[in-house]
Amino acid sequence: MMAAIPVSQTDTFLGEVFPLTISQPNLMGFRLSPEVDKEVGNRLSFHFCRQFPDLVVSWHAQSFWVLGKPNQPMPSPDAWKEALKNIQKQVEDFSNCYWSFQLVRQPSATPDIFAQLAFQVLRTDRPFSTVSVLSNNGVEVRREVEFWAETVELKGTLESALALTVQSRIVFKGDLAEFYQNHSYRHEPEKLLIGLKVQDNESGSLATITQLVGTVGEHRQRLMDNATGSVSKEALKNAPDDQPLVAVQFGKNKKQFHYAMAALRPAITSETASQFGVEYGQLLKATKIRNSERQKLLLNYKQVASNALAPYGIKLAARCLNSREYPDLFWLPPVSLLETPLLFGKKLTEVQSKILTGLKKGGVYRRHDDYRDSSKFIKIAALKVCDATVAPFLNEVQKRLKDYGFESQIIDKKVLSSNNLSGAEVTVEVERVVNDLVTITPDIVLTFLPESDRHTDHRDDGSFYHQIYSLLLNRQIASQVIYEDTLKDVEYKYILNQVIPGILAKLGNLPFVLAEPLTIADYFIGLDISRSTKEKLPGTLNACASIRLYGQRGEFLRYRLEGDLIEGEEIPQRLLEKLLPSTTLGGKTVLIYRDGRFCGQEVDNFLARAKAINAKFILVECKKSHIPRLYNLNEKVVTAPTPGLALRISSREAVLVTTQVSENVGLARPLRLIVHEQGHLASIESVVETTLKLTLLHHGALKIPRLPMPLFGSDKMAYLRLNGIYPSILEGDRQFWL
């Protein structure tokens, strides 16, 4: 269990969460019948705010909640009904809906609702300004605030709160129309625009262009009649008749919205930066925010938020959550992450910071059955697709493997030259060379690639990395990629420190495990669904599910990939039965990490499966976005958080820092862990401690990852699967994704 830290013996800890207080709120509530879902409720709230500019409206749990300024008269039910009619006239989707209006008598809002209303005030008023830190060729790096509603349990009572954080964004200062008009591919609009990430100029929301739906001239009047934003109306009014009209999709919302180009701006990514004549590396460097700058910006944004909320009777706390006022909210592990004991071969125990020492003295914790006989050689083949000299490095690989108790042989070396070959010819040549290599059945292929191959996955002809990886994986042959610039710029010993444990793990060995077993559960599972938009088919998605199973010492046991692609985000019941076998999990306690939230009927399906096999499932959501940053504060100076620092949001929820990041790189991004109330209950403290320990078992690198190992790499597994790259056997005991 994790213990609260006595604040007198350590730095002060901070979290970017500000409690809210509101006395005598001017509040009303109403419902529509038939009831609307969250998506429609949020859209209607947006339009109600436009109908009544002095009010804020938020949908929550089937009701619409309205907050006005103190002593401000609320509109009558007839005024709300009239506003609803106006919205239905303006928004085509709602034109055929039949809703009745019902006033909520004596409305009593929960802390969550008040937090949502405070968020809506800031979202509607948009009081925050941005700060430009770099501008080049029409591309700008700017600082801006991100905010969202929170609730936090303070001294046993759930309270409303608001999270404020600072982020950097890379934006194109012009609009999409300018970008399109000046681009050399403007005569091929589908090629240029479909799939492009864009930003709504009015709301700032990010979207993806999914298709072209004719021209502005064909649809201008209809769209002008339905447009609600001033920017959208102006863009439609001024756009040329022959300008393509784009359809965009926001996030996971499958609904498409039609835009004139001047209402959008292109989003800058690593793949598109060159189209704007800028170097993405320079832009990325400018996005890094030093702690001192972050502190000043947060103080400013906090004051702006306070001023915007005050007219509605909402008071933002003077200070964010901190360990001096709320010492019970902040935790650190009793033992530093780097001092956590790990178990190696020969029953040797060594701390996490001395993994290489443990491997050299004890060898791997467990050899795969294929290598039980220590005299068996690891058969290595080398494939060189670059100009680097690789023989000295291969010699060092063999020496390091021997240090860890494994003999090896270089059984073949191949060189692939792509000079003067077309894309199709290169693909054929790759297949030929790889096929030659696999005829001698190596255990692993070391592939040396040019630096230029790092960012070519998005191209139509793909990358050498994925072509070679796919061919080998399909034949159940492990692979390890080393890039040419790494060989030139990094000492071999540092490369080997990362690569060799990964090679051994890819071959099915377990380099190390936790010295002390976890007690919260018998097994640990990471469950993920990753999605990919189908090219050229708007609004549709492929999805792939995967799980990894781990034991009480955090030892990897096996993975399973679902063979069939599925629709949407929800994992269906039939699939759970295959992913959660009774032979292994029957009668056991299992902690299941979900990458993101549990969707649809998933929780009910999990509980039904647990009951059927007489098991107990602890269901934990692991979220990676909309999470407040944590800090240390020493002598009034904000510094990076101590790895392992956690902020208790409630008895079922915590924010956890799992990594240590150099200030030149940025600030550690925490995780949000939520124990689902319908699953088998476990204390949030024990879930936090378990999660921390499960981050220590990455066999592919010495750096501790952000995610616990049952989830780490699941996005890569699913990404590969969605791109047709997966083992010929969908279940196995080797960590091929490392």
C-alpha cells in the first residue's frame, strides 16, 4: 500500500486542479422528451447558448442545466420552446425531431454539473488569448490554455473543480482556402485534401477531411441558412462558386460537417510540415515549455478564468490542489521506482536501476523452451539496407549475448540496394532478399535501415521497416531494426544496453520480473481496441482488439490478437469469451486494464463472463488525455514531478506520474486511473502501486515507459494488425512488438 507523504519532510506537490465554489446559483433545468443521447445533448446545448448569449447551457444525465448571472431573469418555458424551434429550423439534423419541453422543478445540481457549467462559461466566452513563440512561412508555434471540468473528493466530500493546463500548438496562420489555392496539387483536390487534419477557426476543434461533397456554389444557400457561426457564414458568403466543399469529421464522432475552406485551417504534422516549407524538428523544439514559463502562463490563465467565471457567481480557488492544504491527496511509493527489486536468473535480486548488472551476474530470469539447453546457438541473420559498416556492431552483439548466457552465430548477411529501382521494383527486391534469408531459418534478423526510412510509413509504397517486419513476422521470425544514424552517433554499448534485452525477449525469454509478487490479483490483462479510418470511405472505421496476459510477478505469459476486424470501439461478448479463457482465469482474481474508457455494454459483458467462469474482474480504465499535470514546488519554484507521484481524485480515481522527463523534452504526462464501480472493488492506492510496478518490466528499453506493461505496445500491435502486419499465429508467448 502507498502511504501519504508527510509534507514537512518533502517538497510541496501541486496538481493543475482548482476547486470551485458557487453560492446561491441562478440555476434552472429542463428535459426533452423523447430523451436525447450525449452527442445530441451536447450539440443542442451549444445551440441553446447561441440562442441565449447571456446564459450557459450544459447537458448531463438526460437533463439540460442552465446557469445565469445572479438576479438575471430566466427565460420562460415558452421562450425555450421557441428557441428549440429556431434551432430545428437552422440545423437540418434536428428538423424532423419532435420534442416536448419539461421544466425541472426545484433543480439541484451535483458537483459534476456545476463543474460542467463552469467549463461551459469558459468555452462559450472564450476569454483566453494565445502566445506566439515562433513564426515561419505562415506556420506558428503558440502557447494556449486547455481546460476541462473536474470533480475532486476533498475531506470526504465531492467538490466541483476546473483543470487548467498549458499546451503548445503548431498552426497555419492562414486558412485552408489560402493553403489550397497556393498549393502545387490544387488541380488534384482529392489527393491534397482527403485525410488532411484541420482546425475549425471558430471553435479551435480538430477534425479530419473525409471527402469532397461538390462545390460551394452547389450548396451555398442551404449551408448559409443552416450556418450558426459568424466565421462559417462569412466563409460561405465569400467563397468562389467552384471552390470544393469539404466534409470533416471531429474525433470519434462519425457525423460529417460541411465547411467552406476559409472556415478551417490546416493542422501541421510531421507528415505535412514539408508542404509548408518548414522543418518539423524546429517546430517541435519550440513546443517545449520550460517549467518557469509554464508557471507564469498558468498564473495568467488562472486569473483570466477567475474574471470570466465571477459574473456567474462562480469563484475559482486562489490556489490549485497542493499537499500543504490537502496532504492526504498526494502520495509517493514507499520505495523509489529505481530502487524496486527485480528478479533475474540464478535467483539473483537487483534493483531496477541496475538491470544490466542483474543480467550480467544472473542471466535471464527464465529461458524460453527453445533455449533451455544453454549450448544452443541463437541464429542471427543480418540485412543491410544502408551504407553503414555493420560488422563491428555484429561482433559486439555476439559478445553481449554471451555476457548474458547465450551463444550465437551470424549465419548469413545480405545487402539490399534500392538504387535506380522504382517503388514496385523495390518491393519485389525486398521480398526476394527476405525470402533468401528465411530459407536458412534464422531465429532473428537484424535489419540496418537508412535514417530516411524513419518517417515513410504514410507513403503509398510504405517503408522498408514495415515491408521487412511484415514478411518476417508472418513467418514467425523475430526482427530487430537499427537505424544508420544510431550506429554513427551513439556508442555501441549504449545501443546494446537497449537492444539485447529486447532481442532476448522477442525470442521468448524473460530477462527479469518483479522480486516481490503483486497481491491485488492473480493475473493482469491489458485490453485495447485501436481504430483506423478506412481510406476514401468517410465515416467508417476498422478496429482491432488485442490482449496481453501477465502473472503476479509481472511476467509476460502470452498475447492474443483477434483475427477479425471489428466495427466500432466496443468489444463484443463473443470476443470476450475467446480473449478471457476459463481454463486460465476460472476462479481467479484478474485486474483488467482498458486503454481508455469501457464502451457500450463492455462492463456488463465482462461481469457476465466473470460470473460464468467464477472469476473476479477488477476493471481499470487507463486514460491518457485530459489529465492535469503534477509538479513539485521548492522555494516557490515549480519543478518536474517525482516519478511515482500520485494525486487522489476520489476513492476510485487517481492521477499518476509514471515517467521522468528532462525539462528540455517537456513535462511528464500523467495517467488517469479509474476503478470501475461495477467490477470487483480494489482500493485506488493498491491499483496505483500495482500500475507503477508494472511499468518497470519493459524488456525492450531501459527507460521506464508511461504505460504499465499489459498496455504498453498495444497501440503498436493493433496498428500493425490494421495495416495487415501480424504473426501467422494470432496467439503466442513471444513479445514480438518490443
